[in-house]
Amino acid sequence: MDKAILHRIRTWRHDPIAFVKDCIQVQPSDQQMEGLAAVAKNKRLSIRSGHGTGKDAFASWVIIWFMSTRKDAKVICTAPTARQLDNILWSEISKWLNRSVLKDEFVYQKQKIFHKSNPNEWWVTKVSPAVKAAKEEQAETLAGFHGDHMLIVADEASGIPDPVYIPLEGAMTQDDNRCLLIGNPTKNIGYFADTHRNPDLAKDWTRLHWDSSKSSNVKPEYVDYMKRKYGEQSNVYAIRVRGDFPSEDEKTLIPLAWAQQCVGNPIPKSEDDPKYLGVDVARFGDDYSIILPRQGLVIDPWESFQGMNTISLAAFCSQNFEEMEADGMAIDEIGVGAGVVDWLNKRSLNGVFGINVAWASSDITKFHRLRDELWCRVRDKCMKGIYSFPETLNVDGVPIGNELANELASPLYDFNEHGGIKVESKKDMKKRGIASPNIADALCLTEYFHSIAHKVWNPGSAGKKKKRRREERYVGPHGFQLY
């Protein structure tokens, strides 16, 4: 190695800001500078952050700094899912390592990055917890790692199961053992939250707070959009923008953490699962009509339309229905949606279901109306983490499933006179300054026949269009009507 670079490494070891500027050749934001200064002086650093502040870039810089300035360094990276490690943090490390002046010293692999001189002792690796595994198995995620120079990085730390953190303190025994926790504060309970809020644990951690509205990496348009769509007082705005923990007393039907765990959830599709669409028809000028495809518990990327007339929207519904060889389509037929249903029925498109979410629920002591029952079905599946929301990235590099998760976390709830759950209406949400949750409503419509989809449509063989049973048609949440 060039002697000048060797000399700089000795300086960079104690100055990660200089390392990022000189070695990776990038100018950090003020918040990232604050984090780099803190990581140089502290063994334990926990950062709660809004969206877009550059937290994944920051984490990757810390990883590259640590492994470049310490011989035989060991870095362990973890996140709630393998997808988050692979698609986000690992790709960030690759991006910035390739820009560094030390890139030729390391070998980048899919599972491991190591120094050429000592592959077995000088490396970065990634481990992800098995979310549905027993607590004992989850606790093994970070177990067994030791070294004189060791860094543990937990990305999206709020979503990591608590048992994963159990062996953390046992691994932090040497002077140069360090830990970085960073992420959106999606939950107000758990280890990550405790590093900020629990007096006994927080005293051992250096805590930073990155507000998106104060970050030079975040465009003001994003903050304004989140403010308009979800409201400044909402949990979505608190978590995604301010980097604050969710309110404990707000009557949110679906906590954001429940919905967020479904983004990129690795649930396989089955060829036997019918395919169907949920269509929420816009009623107001600023609203979007949504055509959302689903197969089993897997939600695919949806299409959005603004300011489209009934006939054009119905034509797009028909086109999507045919292209995906769908078995059914659930359309909100209240108001202008009735025109879409009528247009499709006139063209004898089999499997079209007009649904009036104002219909009675299956049990008024549990759910106020059908709409409330469908939302509660979605709530139950989010709580269990059994959906898979799409992780396709939008123009800002964010998984589109995040937008669905945000919308699901928007409505509040109350109870009717019988004790049944009553989900906040779109009209009342607009009074609070919150945009209509059109994507979430489209998902709720698919729940209308999800549980009995196999009864409505016979499963077909792979690669062939599924055969519909024409002798029966589902008409409500309680059964069938023969015709």
C-alpha cells in the first residue's frame, strides 16, 4: 500500500469524518457528521431517524471506516430481514466501498467482505434473525462473535426481535468493541426504544435524533407531502419525518410496525391460489383510484389513476383483469364506483363483484359495518405479519410497500353503541387533514372473498387459467347465493 495512505489510516482511525471525506470522498450532512463524531468516541450509539436522512449511507461509512482502520477487524451486520440486508445495507456498502481509495484492499462477496491479507480474521458479514423462530433461536443471531476489534451494526433496529439483542452485552467485552443501532422508531417498546427511553438502559448509550425536516438530504417537498397526506399529529408523520416514537395513547387501528413488517416479507405464491384485484374508485379530485392485484397473501405492485373518468377506469380494470388472468375483481360500488361495475358487467366479465362496504357486518357487536370488518381482517394479518407487501422501489428509492404500510397506519378507530369497532371514515380523516387511504381500502376490498377464494374458484394447474365455478357466486361475508 502507498505509504501516504498508510499514514492517513493512522489518522483516520480516530477521525471517521476525515475518513469519509478523504477516503470515500463524500461530504456528509450535518446529522451524519454528528453521528461520525459520536461513533469515534462512544462504544454504544443508538440513532432514531426519520426517512431520507442518509442513515444507511452513514451505517455503510461506519462499517467501511471500522474495517479499513483496524487490522483483523470483524463487523457483524443485522436487520429485521435478509431482504433489508441484501437490498439496502449491503448494496450501500458496495456502492461506497467502490468509491473509496482502499477498494482494492478488500474482496466483496454476496455474503461476506474480507481483506485480501487475512480472509478468515478480517471481514464483514451479515446475519438476519428468523422472525418466526423461537426466542432461543433468535437469540443465537449475534451469539458467538468475539474479537479485539469488533463492530455490530443493527439496521432498522426497531424491527429486530428483542431476543436478538440478548447476547449483545456479552459480545461487547473488549475496549474496541462497538455497537451501532439505527432506524425509524416504528415501535415504542422493545430494546431499540429502551436505548432511548428506558433510564436504566439509556444511560449506557449515546443517543442521537435525526429529524427529516432538518436534514439537508431530504427535499422539503417530501416533508410537505407527508404533512398533507398524514397530518403533523399522526404517528406516520412522527415516525417517518420527525423520527419520533409513536404515540402510546393514539387510537390507531393498525400500528405502523405491524404493517411495516409485511414489506418484502418472503411469502411464496402458490399456483393454486386464485388471483384477484381490489379496486378503490376515487371520489374526489385529489384522490387516486387504485387497482391492486393479489394472489393468496402476496400483494403485487398496484396502479394509480388520478382524475380518470368512469369509462376509462373500467377499461383499465378490464385490461388488468385479462393481462394477469385474474379470477375475480372486488370493486367499491358506492357512488361513482357503481358506474365502473355496471360497465364491466355489461361486457359479461366473469368474476366482477360490486361491494358496498356500508353493508352490515357479520356481527355488529364486533364490527360496525362491512368496511370495519374488512379493515379488522387486514389488521389481524398485519399483526401476525403474514402478508407480503411489494418491495419494488419508487422514484425516491423507497419500497412502495411502505406507502401501503403508511396508509394502513392512518385511520383511528372507536366503538359503536353495541361495542363493535368503527374505523374512522375517509370523510373524518379528511377533516383531520389526512388524505384518503385508497391503497389500503383496495387491499381491504380483496379481503371480502380472500378466506373463501378457493371455494369461489377451483384451483387450476400451473400455467393455465383457473376455471370458475359458475353455479355459485359469493355475495356477502356469510355465504353464497346460487343462481
